[in-house]
Amino acid sequence: MDFEPHRGELLAYCYRMLGSFHEAEDLVQETMLRAWRARDRYDPARASVRTWLYRIATNACLTALEGRARRPLPSGLGAPSVDPEAPLAPALDIPWLQPFPDARLDADVRTDLRLALVAAMQALPARQRAVLLLREVLEFSAAEVAAQLGTTVAAVNSALQRARVALADVGDAGAVTEPDDPEVRAVVQRYVRAFEAADVPALVRLLTDQAVLEMPPVPLWYRGSRDYGRFLDRVFHLRGTGWRMASLSANGQPALAAYAPQPGGPHRLHTLQVLTVTGGLVAHNVVFADPGVFAAFDLRPEISSDDLPPAR
């Protein structure tokens, strides 16, 4: 019995449930191990291998989520800051939402991984979250989901309706264009050129009026192109100019690895920035500074000027 063809899809599912790439990897491995140990008890007349694996994965995720706080982004915890000089003190006691490295999945498995949606899902009760994903993303029937969760079809339908209402304000997934869209690539290239030149006015022109900038694990965020630009002025004043950036993608969105200049030495990895581009402008930038996030994306800790090709 070969479980490996299902690994990528299970990884995306566990990530959406948990909000953590590292924990999702662990849960998928646990799912595979449980399935292997129980393979003699599997009955193909009752469920497909895929359905059976998702039942195991769902139970593992629900157990892992018992008694846990949700994984938020800073914008989910309070009002935006209006002080560009606010202290950048990390809140290491908060289990922050992590990004998902797209390179770990085939393109057709990346549906509904965008950060805003995954962040909103974390506010749902765990079983509601499972129902929403199993029904709407993975397209299991209500009867299959009821069997997976040990409940009734009526309870599944009720949970799905409540989840839909809770996520109604997240926005239209179709409004967020793909990283490989030519217009998105052009916007990202302009953003990279402006950032590497420390050209704050040019960066601000690439932002929507209500653009959001947030920086987990710092519980600080800004709304509006003016405050976004004021904060970038601070960054370039503190860290200097001459940054280098590498393009990649995360959560089905364009992303940039930002390398800060070091006096007399190579550029050092500073942040991973995940961009939301809508209507030809940057609407949201989630800036991750967690070394664990860097490891998940296999990012080099340092680069020289000759190491990095231009952004795509």
C-alpha cells in the first residue's frame, strides 16, 4: 500500500489546520506511521485510501490542537501602530502563524493557502476548521466528512455554514493574483529595485492606500502607505542601503528573501517578505524574521554580491 502520493496534499491540509509548517510535517509523518501500522485493518470496501488517510490526519490534528492558542498574525491581535519609532520587541510567547514554502508542493495542491485565509481559519474552532477544509477545499461529501469526524451529516452542514459566515470578510481569493502572473512579476520587480535602492517614495507608489505591513514575531503592524513608508525610512536608517533580494513564493503568493548589507562583509539574511499583490499594487506585506521560517525555505544565511541573480 503506497501512501506517498498523498503526502503533499496531506501536508497542505495539516498546515491549514495548524498554521505551522514544521508541525504539519510532523503530523503528516505521524499520519503515515499510524496508517502503516494499521494497514492490515484497512477495508477498501468502506473507504478509499485517501479518505482513510484524511481521517487519520484529521484525528491527529484535532488532538494536537486541544487546549492550544490559535496562531495569529499581528494584525489579528489589535489596532495598527501610528508610531514608526515604536520598539521592535519580539513577543516570543505567541505561537505565530508561519508561511508555507511553495517549493514543497506541486502547483495544483496550493489551492487556498494564502496567508490571509489561513490566518482567518485559525480563529475557527478546530472541528469547524476541519469541516471547512474537508468539504470546500478537498471536496469530500458531507457523508464522508461525517464518517471521518464521527458525527452526523446535519452537524457537518451546520459547522460548514458557521465557518462560511465567519470567513465572509476575508475577501475574494480570485482577487489575489498568482506569483507567475506577468503583472505580478512586474510589480515585484519594481518593488525589488526600489527596495534595493532604498527609494522609499518609489516603494510607496507601489502600495495601495490601505497597504498593511506586519512583522511577526514583533506584535506591531501598520496600515496605510504613509505609515508603511515611514517605517521603511526607519529600516534603511538603521540597517543602511544596498540590500539584496531573492524571489521565491510562499502560500501561493510572491515572496522575497531580504539580505541586509554588512560593513565589509557579505549580505546577511534579514527577513522573508510575503506579498499580496492586487490590482497592480502591493496590498499586504507579512515580514517574517523567525530563523525557523528561514530553515523551512532553505534560505542561505549569507550571500555575496555575486551570488544573487536579479529578481524574476
